[in-house]
Amino acid sequence: MAETRKDKTPIVLAPHSTEWAAMARAEADKLAAALGDQLLVVHHIGSTAIPGIKAKPIVDLLPVVLDIRALDSQKSAITALGYEWLGEYGLPRRRFCRLIEPQTGTRKFHAHFYAVGNSEITRHIAFRDYLLAHPAIAKTYEAEKEAAAALNPNDMIAYNDAKNNWVKRTERDALRWWPSSRAN
């Protein structure tokens, strides 16, 4: 619920960096070591996973676990890696964690944990893959992000709200497209 969350993080969009994929892989390895067999896979999602477009320099990860309640019992393993545990944080059946760089106070990673079989996993992966397969649509997303940042330069919630209609519409397109893309 956006009205109960406050997030006045300045919106900074940076040109794509090839370091983001390497950072995602390294962080996935740390999560795997911390969670063991509970962790099935870690997907790199969000704009940092889309070459050629600007993104907030915060790497979004989607770790898929066997059981979300069992993950709750491993909270200390995640916080030991430096993550702040925020629980569902407005989205049922998700566990959201963020890692903030201690030296600079900037966000480095967002981890959106879901249990295997959760439809949110498909939504995130389909959206990412759709933008990867359609660079012109990815550039349109970049323009949406730039417009949202210009309107809301110091309010993450308002920034997300400003691009929400475009994202939801594109997610619907992505979900229609995704099954046929996997058949190839």
C-alpha cells in the first residue's frame, strides 16, 4: 500500500552498465551459499537486466525459494549478508529485502523473494524477456522512466506510480507473448 510507505529516495537513471549482470551473478552466489537447498534459482530482473536502457543503478534480483515460510526462518542468513528484511512490503507472498552500501548509503540490491509456483515470478520474467526481445519497446520504457523521474525526482513511490500504467499494459502484452517465445 503506497500510502503507508514513504520513500523519498532521489531518482537517478544511469546509462546501462555491463557490471550489473556480473553484480547480479555474484550476489546470486552469495544468496545460494547462505540459503542452501532452499534457494532454487536467482533471476536478474528489472531495468538493470535490459542492455541499452537507462536504469536506477539498483540491481533487482528475483530469488525463487522452495517455501516462503521456510525462508522466514532463514531471515538471519539474509540479514547477515547486509540485507534489510522488509517482509512482504505491500505485496502478499513476497519477501522483500534491500542491501544498502554502508559507505555511501546508496541502494545496491533489491531482492524480491517468491516461492516456486508463484505467478509473480512469471510476470517479472516475461516482462524482462519481452523487453530483451523488443529493443524498441525497451527504449519506450526508458522514455517512460525518464518522464516519471522528471516529474518525481525525489519520490520513489510517485516515480513508480507515474510509470505504472505503461508497465501494467506492457506486462499484459508480455504475458501474452511469453508462452510462444519459450516454444522456440
